[in-house]
Amino acid sequence: MINSVILFKILRPRQLTANMIKDTLYIFAGRISNAVFLLLLTLVVSRHLGPALFGVFSFLTTVVITASGFANLGLDTWMVREITKDPKQGRYYLSNVLGLKTGTSLVTVSLVFLIFQSTNLSESTRHLLWVISASVLFNSLSQTLWHYGNCFREFIYHSALWASSNVIKSVLGIVLVLLYQELEPLVWGVVIAEAVTLVISFYVIRRRFGEFVPVFNLLVWKEFFSRSSLIALGMIFSVLYFRLDIVMLQMMTEEKTVGWYSAAYRLFEVTLILPHSFMLVLFPTLVEEYHSDRLSFRENFQKAVGVFSVIGGGIAVSLWFFSEEIIVLIYGEKFTPSVTLLSILSGAIFLFFMNFLLSNVLITSGREKINTWNLIIATILNVLLNLVLIPKYNAEGAAWATVFCEGVLVAAMSLQIRKVVRLGRKD
């Protein structure tokens, strides 16, 4: 809560409205509840199933998150931007995006099946992967419904529905792990939780914003693809950039190594709730100001840089200093190798805070092409570094590759963003 107050204290007075503070607190509270419940699930799974099965579970969830990114194609961010500019077209965009994402989700699940069918994964791991892949469709559609409220500055729906999703998933998952002490019931629990979440989200959004149904119109889909393609490509490479390290570790090392790396990486991901929370609220405002009040846009961007730097730097230092205590407290002595990994990854936290802000500003200003190329280059670099470093340094190599790539992105985006914030510059 303190971080939310700091954010608004440094924004200029015109921005200090009760609604914006309330919206940020909604999102922040939702993210915190998500982080707490998922952390509880992580704690139970890691302690009761051990590093090896925890590594398998992390691999499965990583594949699902990556597949969801492919299925989403950046359409949620694009939808928010377009409806913010033309709210009267809200239902038109929502209905067609839901139909389009139904198609992309089914295609993505099929691709996952084809890609991993020919790998050297164990039969049991492949079986669990096919089961959990069903959650891609449910999660993809749910996320569109959550984002729809953002278009109209009603962020409480995004926060509450997302929090409900993770509460259902975590509570059900914890109960199943404690009852069966096996991985497969947990995987089935994840799928069931995502399906229940979709039903709840559909009911709540229809009740608040009116009737809508998914529309399956190939001509409209073609138009949407042409207009959102750059954001979609950027989103795909963003997901690949953040998730390929765990997949590559699964293919190149032992399952317990994946478990140790995943334990540290989960904590790294928890810290990212802050930049995501702030940006969900600020994004519609930045879109409006960039197109109508360039001076306000520049001032608020500069102040946001200060906020993201202070918070990101503080979290990074704290995790580095207390890495051993945090790992042992949460995961236990079996995960001691994760201490070094968390110390390394803490350096990437500050860099990610800055990259996330700069990336969204590029999208805000319509420079999706630049942002996409940044992510493509970073993804290729990350894969190459993992191929070189993982065989020699195992999980530590993957962690150092992440830090290096984040640094490269900060340097590249810092140069590119100067053109965006320059006064008087037109597209």
C-alpha cells in the first residue's frame, strides 16, 4: 500500500484524484492476494512433492503460460488501447476478440501437442502436459474479460476476478496435494479452477457491462490481426523471452535443477506485481495524454521513471541481501541451491521494472514495431546465451543470461524512448 501512495505523491496535482488512487489500490490489492495464494501453493508443492516434482510442475505451468501468451497475441492490450480511444465500440471489440481468441487457443494447444510429442520428455510428463493444456483456452478468454473493465477505468473487476481465479486455483491445488501427495490431481485441479473462473468472469462482466457473445467472423479477425500484429508479435516474443529458460533447463538438465531454478524464479516473478499493477492503471491515461496533452505525458513519464527506479532498486537490494533467509523460510533446506540463483536474479528486478515501463510507453505512442524488434533480439540473445551457459553452469548460467539480456534491453529502450518524450515531436 505504501508504494501506491508514493506513486501518487510524486505525480502532479491534476492526477491526484480519488479514483486513480482507488484504482491503483484495487489492482495492487488483487495482485498481492494473487501473489500470496500462489506462493502458498508453491510452498506446499515444493515441500510435499520435493525439488524433482516441483520442477516438473514448474515446467508444465511455464509451458501453459507461454502457450497462453501465443493464444492471447497481445489482443487484450490492443483492445484496451482501442476502446479507450473509442468507448462506443466496446462490445464490438470484446465480442470479436473473444471469438478470435477461442480460435487461437485451440490452434495453440494443437501446436503444443505436436511440438512436445517428439521430445524426450517422459511419458508421464507428456500426459500431464496434455491435461493442463486445456487450461489455455479457459485462461485466455478469462483474461480478455478481466481487461474489459480496464477500458472504462473500472479496474476492480480485473482485480477481483483475477484474485478469485488464483484463490480458487491455489486452495483447490493445496487441498489436492495434501490429500494425494501426487502431481496429477494437482494438474487436474488447475484445469478445473480455470474453467470455473471463466464461468464466473463471464457472468460478472455480462451483468455489469451488458449482453455480449463471442463472434466468429473471419473478415473481422483478419482486420484485427492486421491492426494488432505488431503488438501480437511483441507479446509472443515477450513470453518466449521470459519462459524459455525453464523449458531449456528441462530439456538440458535434471528435473531437480529445474526445481531449484523455478523456486528462485517464482520469487523474482512475485516482485513483478508492482510494475504490472501501476501500469494497468496508468496505461489508459498515458494513451490519452500522448494524443492530447504531450507536456503532461512527458512530465508523468519522467516521474514514473523515478517511482519505478526507487521501488525496483529497493526490492532488488532486499532480495539480494536476504536471499538465503527467504529461500530457507519458504522452501526449506532441500532448496539451498536456489539461494545463489535468487541472488543473481535479484539484479534483473530493477532492470525489469525499467524495461516494463519503457516497453509500455513505446506501445502507448504507437511504436509497437520498435518494441517488437527489441523483444525479438532479446529472445534470440537469451536462447543463444542459454545454449552456451547452461551446459557449463547449469541453472546459474540461465540466471546470468536473464540479467544480461535485461541490461541490453534497458540500454536499447533508453535510447529509443528519447524520441517519444521529446516535446513537439509528432508521429
